[in-house]
Amino acid sequence: MQERKEYNTKNKKYITSYLMNQKQRTVSAKELYNHLKEKDIAINLSTVYRNLETLSEDGLVQKFQGSDGKTAAFKYMEKSCGCHHHFHIQCTKCGILLHLDCEFMNEYMNKFIGHLAVHHNFALELNSSMLYGLCDTCKAED
């Protein structure tokens, strides 16, 4: 298999910069596209999607399926976040994304993953696992 060349285009830099500034939440390709258009950056939506997929394959961006199962959301990956080892929780109202990486979850995660493997013959992939609900702020507003 031939190795893919790494290209650092202006568009890729704009996309990466925006994602880095939004690292506390996920963003859609359309949201990112609209932001770039507002900044008068000439780019088309297919270029945004292509760059997001490439960044995801390179491990710089994490791709999450939307709560509707049809859309996707993307999040910049901090090098030290360990996102492949824990669940994430996201507020369905404000979009904030939190890492569910605490002592309680870590203690029981291995048991849960083991149970799925042994009793259900299923290997859970944590890198794209998202739980949805309301954060305290949004819950208080409702």
C-alpha cells in the first residue's frame, strides 16, 4: 500500500485552526464551511469534507456520529487527551463536549468492555463513543 503524502494547504490550516479554537465542542462540516465563508475564505463544502476526513484518518480530528445517526461532527484531538480510552458526553443543546475520564468510569470501563466481549461477542470502540444529554447549565435553563 502506497503512503499518502501530507499536504499542508491553506485550507487545511484554516480548518485546523478553527477546530483548535473550538476544541471544547464538536462542529459540523457545514458549520465550519459557513465560518470560513464569513471570513471570505474561498472554499467549497466538498473541500471541507475531504480535509475533515483526512484529518480524521491522520488522528488529528475525531469524528463522531451525530445523535440522529446520519450526520457527523468533528473535534480537534489534543495529543494528550487519550480519547481512545474513554467515553465522551455531549450536551444536545449547547454542544459542549466533555471527556468522561474519571476514576469511577475507568474502574468500571474494563468490566463493561470485558462483559461485551465475553457475553455479546462485541468489541467496543471508545474513540467514537458519545453519550448525549444536557449539561448543568442547559438543564437549569429549561
